[in-house]
Amino acid sequence: DEVTAGRAAIGLTIDFFAASAVARGAPLAFAYPAHGGLNPAHVAVAQAAPHRAEALAFVRYLLSEAGQTLLAHPTIRKLPVRPSVYAGLPAGYFNPFEAAARGGYDYDNAAGQPRHGLLAALFDQVFVADADEYAALWQQLHAAEAAGRPSAAEARKLLETPPLTEAEAADPALQSRFRYVEHAAPTEPGELELAWRAAAMARRRQ
């Protein structure tokens, strides 16, 4: 909505929202990231369904080749769960099975889940707190790379290196300090968070 209204040039969204808008004539384009994620849809038949046979027939159709092909219609644009369906879809239709084979969905959930809160706090201090400064600096970096400046590679490395190592992020004691709680009220950053922000600022200055 923000991009369509002209209030933003680019935005994050779920694929079928953008695709269905394009199918209705919105002047948008959509691209998948090289490394992303899936948000699967679900279907079920209630245990006390009054028309169980009909419900099961619907589920069977939904999961069939024909049903999954229908879900790929331009105004719906879901990602079918049957790999065989993609062979009959238009050229350029995103295929999550091919993306998965390229490593596009590789993610260590066992490692990521306990550090969810920690990484959210880190992200706030390293990127969100000084977002405008970061945006300007990235624009300068892109210009330097386009001009072939030799210092651009080192600058990119400084910008992309987080102030927290993999080993530090795996520390259970540190993770427990930033345990993720959904809908928790925001709190003032502590000494450690301010140190992260200072480290990120030092890298930007460099």
C-alpha cells in the first residue's frame, strides 16, 4: 500500500499480496530475496464437522494437481505444495523447491530461537537507532563501488560485520538477559546495548 501510494519506493511484503495487486493493475514489481522464508498455509477438517465427507472431498481437491494449479492463478498467486505443478506454470513463476535446493531456506532454528530476543535488541541498536546515517552511508558505498574505488571492499566489510560474534550470540547467559517476550513493553537500552551502538558507530566513522 505504501509503495502503490507513492509514499515509499520499496517495501517488504508477502509475495501474493504484491502479485495479486499487480494482477489488478497496480504499477508494482516484486522480487524474491536470495535467502528468504516460507509462511505455510494450513487446511484441516474439524473433528465434529457436520459434513465430513464433503470437507474431506474439498481437502482432497485442494491438495490435488488441479487444486494446487488453481492456487497459482495470477489473482491468488500462492506457491503450490506439489513440485509437479510448477512445470505447467508460466516462465518466471517462483519455484520454492528450486530455491530450497540452492540453499535459499537454510536456517538453523535450534540456534536461532533462543537468541531471538538478543538479536532483536542488537538489531535495534546497530541498525534502527541510526537508520538515517546508515542509509546515507550505504548510498555512498554503492557510489564508491560503482566508481571502482579500491577502498569500497574494506568499507563494505566494516558495515557488514556485526559487533557480536557467533560464539557470543550462542552464550546462554547472554541469551537469558534478552529473552524474547511477545508484546513486551519497550525498555530503555542498558549499558551493553549502548556499547553495541557505540561499536557500530565507530565502524561507520571508520
